[in-house]
Amino acid sequence: MKNSKRSLQIEQLDKKIKTFKKLEHLTPSHGWVYAVRTSLGISLEQLGRKMGITAQSVRELEQREKNSSISLKSLDEAARGLGLKLTYGFSAPDKNLNEMIKLRANKMAEKIVSRTHKTMQLENQANSRARIRKAIREKAAEIADKNTKYLWD
């Protein structure tokens, strides 16, 4: 990518995402709130008092976390009630942001070049496979460099 500001931004974000990749499998099966609360020996009532909610509300909060339906605000309040700080982020399963952009740009370029190639075939002006591959590479690089808004449509 030629846009240095954008490249730097992606590089910095990729480092953060890579850090979270190492952590993605660490979430306790019952959720962080339950795991920390029970490990510290804090009762539902005690955490509820710290958070200004009932014991039943703490139990529901723990269940929402376990079911992945909790809000970040609620999770942050629970963390503070436990004397902790909430940190969240994203991890990428198998590629970095640049690879995601390149793959998407390549798919778009293939569609664009394919349409052009079909039109040229109808006019008996078909290109060689090597020329088509080169055109796809060039179009993909152009799409990725320009950060076109339609890249993700």
C-alpha cells in the first residue's frame, strides 16, 4: 500500500490485534465475572452492593456474560466492582488487516477484469491468461491503494 498514513495505522492496529490473538482462548467457560468473583470469595450479595445492584442482578449479569449477550458497560461496571479494569479488543483468526484488504481487493479485481475479458472475447479481442493475471494484480493493487469505499460492499 502506498498511503503511508494508512499503512502506519494498519501496521499499528495489526500489532494490537496480534496481541489479542494470544489471549482469545483464555476466557473462562463461565465468564470472567463469575471466575474472578468466586476465586476471590466474593458473594453475589457483596458484589451487588459494590455495584449498587441486587444479588439476583449480579447472577443475571454473569449469565449474560456466559451467553455473550452482556453489554460492555455492564462488563466494565462488574470489573470495577471487582477492583479490576475491563480491556477488550479484536483478534484475527488467520490473517492480518493488510492480507484482508489484499484478498478483498483481489476478489473485486477478478470480477472487474473478468467482465472486461468477457466483453473483449465477444469482440474477438481476448487476452492471454498471463495478461489477465497481470491485469488482476494491477487492478487489485490499485483498489487496495486507493482505499475505495466500495471495497467492502
